[in-house]
Amino acid sequence: MLEKLRPALLCLTLAGLLPPAAGAADLIGFWDSPQKGGNSFNAAAPDRAYFDALAATGASWVRLTFSKWQGEGRDFLIGDADRYKGLPPGDLARLRETLDAAGAAGLKVVITPLSLPGARWKQQNGGKFDDRLWSDPAYAGQAVAFWRDLAAALKDHPAVAAYNLLNEPAPEKTTGLAENAAMAEISAWQEKNTGSTRDLPNLYTRMIAAIRTVDPVTPVMVDGGYYANPRALAAWPERLADERVLYAFHMYEPYDATSAPNMKRKTPLSYPGATTDYAGGKTAWDRKAIGDHIGTAFDWAKAAGVPPSRVVAAEFGCMRLWTDCGTYLTDVMDAVDARGGHWAFYSFREDEWEGMDYELSAKVKPGRFYWLKEQGKAGTLPRDGKLMELLKARMQK
């Protein structure tokens, strides 16, 4: 009888309808109430002191990428994004040590690669967007194998709160679809590409199925397309079948105002008030526009039967020296909190870039940061920035 029931039990387990196997680290309950945290995109693996400092802000979780770390091969943990052959043992050991440090600090971790086989991160690919994952079916198989292997290695780690399958995927990038196209055009693109190598929900389904063969319970986080744009997520025809999925978006709109190029303008764009291309037209950005853009993800989730506790603003931020950054951060947090989602600010103590290090006050100019870094004295930087106090007040509520 057990053998006859085994296929049915497997299907129920993959759907998240059965309890986890004994010993597995089941953290889906962690996401049942709003969680607030930060992103760690450092060039070197963070240590316990780093995670202790993040936890002291009130953060409960960290979205951790390992892709910048120096590994045994060209691409950390993947070995070589041109041809995945297995997890390099030394890289895996370093990742586990880092997860141990985060867990010891009381943080839960969402593991996030910037690269996958056939999709090497642009900044590690000579500045060129790597489209192979979205155009060559061989790489999808390698990406699936990578996640199966990684889930098998980490399935019982108590700090791992989710596997974020790929940071900011952009299968639309080379196809002529504008990032800020009208919603009807984005939906038409998704329909046209359903079943193709550019069908992101289909790739995610394959990855999750592979993960579930070795790890039935660890939550999976999936970014929407076009660099985790909530409007790309809203073009998906339905939710994914797995019940343990978190749907993520990133929030930097209006990018023309929140990003580094704005700081080089003679008169930087301001917020509220900046008007930019959006949804096939123009939008004047204010608190309502922020809420509407973020609301796109939550509205889609509601229509798809996904509770708001499964929706995550996995990145949001603005240049710390931008006069309007505090107002912008407040409006983003308010919009996510009002809908009952989770969030993680970008970023915490990034070791090679100061642009969104909110602990640094406006008195700390970029040149000082980079000079002290070169001198090995980055630890002497004063960390009394008002923007971090703003974030801490929200995380410690």
C-alpha cells in the first residue's frame, strides 16, 4: 500500500501540503508576519561582527549574495557560469561558515545568486548583459542542476529562510520590449513567450521541482522579470504551483531620481515631483504614485490567490546624499507596510560602494570613503547617519 501511495505523497509534498520530513529546517512560518531586513552585497564574505551590527538595527533577515566573493573558479559557488559541473567544495564551505555567522547573530538568510549558468552578472561579464540563459535551452538545465545541488547541501541549515533563485532576471532585455512599456505590451510579451526559453515562470517551475526532490520545505523566493519589476510580475498569468513561494520585487522607481546619475545633474531631480517615462507615458512621482507602483505586485498577488505575507520588497533604496532620500524611503516603507508585505533595504555596509550606505552621514563624502578603504581604515568611518536612524525606527517597531 505504501508503494501505491508514494507518488501521491510526493505530489502533496511538492505542493507544500504535507509537513516537512523530520530534521528539515522549515521556515515558512517565519514569513507569516512582516519581516524587515537588509541586503548584503559585499565583495568579501561578511563576518560575525557584520551580522551582529545588522541585527542590532532591528533587522530580522538578510538577503545575502555570494556572487562577488573570490572562489575556486571564475564564478563563486557555480565554478564557471559558462559550464556548470558542480559546487566547488571550498566555496560551499565558506558559504556555510557565513550562514553560521548570520544564524549566530539571530538573522535569517535569503540566499541570492547574482549569476546562474548562462547568466553571468553584467559587472563580472565585461559590462555585457549575458542572454544565454534566455536563449539557449542547455543553460536552463545547468541552472536547474545548480539549484538542486545547492538545496541538497543547505536544506537543513537553520538560518536559511529562502532560496532566491536569481537576482533581477531580465529575459525581456534583448527582445525590444521597453522596461517602462504599457502594461498591455508587457502582458502581450509574456503571452507570446510562454513556453519559450524566456518564460521565467516556467524556468522557476523547473528549478523548484528540482529543489523539491531534495528539499521539500525551504521557501523559495522568485523575482519578477525585467530586473524584478512589479509590473513584470503582474503580467504572469497565474501564481506558481508550489505553496512555499515568496514573490519579490525591487523598488527604485523613479530610477532617474533615486540612482547615481541623478547626483551628477546640475539640478538633481527631486521627490516628490520628478516626472519620468512610465507605463508607456509620463508619471509625476509622489507618495500616491509610489503606492500605486508597489501596489501592482500586491494587486496581482491578491487576484492570484497569494496572501500579502508572501510578497516581498526585496530591495529598495536611494542615493544617501540625495536630499530627498529620507522622504522617499519613508513613502516606500509606508506603501509596503500598508499592504502587509516584507521588505529589505539596499544595502548594509557594502564594502566596495558607499552610495546607499545609510549609516554614513552626509558629512562623509565619497572620496573619504574610498580613501579610507584603500588605507585599510574603513572601520574608522563615523556611522551616525540619520537615514539609518530612520530605518532602525521602522525595524524596531
